[in-house]
Amino acid sequence: MKKFVCLALPMLAASALAHADDFYLGANLSSATRGNIQIVDGATKVEQGQSKKGLPYGLYAGYALSKDWAVEAGYRGEAGAATFKLPQNYQMKMHTSAAYLAARGNWALNEDWTLFGKIGIARGEAKAEISGKNPPPAEKFSRTGAYLSVGAAYQVAKGVALDVQLEHTDKLKRDGLVANMDRIALGVKLDF
């Protein structure tokens, strides 16, 4: 996934240098998602919530092909990790991230408001680490799948827009672990 981001973002940046006025950058934040884990002890199942949450963030860069269409690459990660307390003083930390490449369509409602939609491909990755006495090795799992997003942007100044978007990527699953990557994000987009 890191190779994907390392290749896609510089390619977009290089193409944007030739036409700097068609290039844009953005960043966003989401509220920390609520996670839980099921602990099975014999016939008993206990569901436990997170003891700590990571702060989801996103960074993206795009190149406008026209007024209505753009190509965009981005990265979503978490500052910190979702942490779960396990029996016998064990603790599990879950880190998730995703990189995507998408086509973006913009539909201007007026001079200030724009609706947008994105469709593309994303590579999601999760890493689960257990700490405690003699912990098992960390588990990494990933999935490549669809990336979809819909949102609205409000132009606050020339070249500066605030936006809200709903992003969807496929869930990451492995051996009873499921990481849902969907989120609502608030952010800022800068046009150059």
C-alpha cells in the first residue's frame, strides 16, 4: 500500500507542476470510530469496547482534467491505534490505513456550493498487535477493493473550500477480526 501511495502522489504532483492552476490538495479528519471485540471463553461470549481510539485522518492530491472531472489519489490513516483490553492482562492494538486512486466528478449548485462523487480502487491494510507475556506475532492483512465517496463542498474563499464526505472502502477481514473502513470526514481543499 505504501508503494501505491509513493507512486501515485508523486505522479499527480509531477503532472500538476506543468499546470499548477489545475492541482489541488486536501486534508480531513473524522471522529474516532467505535469498535468492539468478542472474547470467547468456553461457551461464554463477551463483547468489549475499545479502551482507546485512534484519530482518523486523510490526505489527498488531485489534478483537474476539466471543470467537472478530476483524478485523485489519497491516503487514510489513524493517529494512534484502537486499543482493546483482553483477558489475562493482554492488550490488542489495531492500526488501519488505506490508499486510493479515484475519478472525481463535481456538480456546481451555485458559486459557493458543489456536490461531488468519487469512484475508484483502494488498498486497505490492518495490523493487529497483542502485547503481554509471550504475545503471538503481529498479524497483518489487506484487501484491494472499491472506493466510493459522496460529499458537498462550500467555497469559503478563492481556492479554499470546506467539505464533508462519506467514504466507503471494503471491510478488512481475517480470522474473526473485521475492520470497517467507512467514515464521514470533514476537511479543507486548496486549489492552486
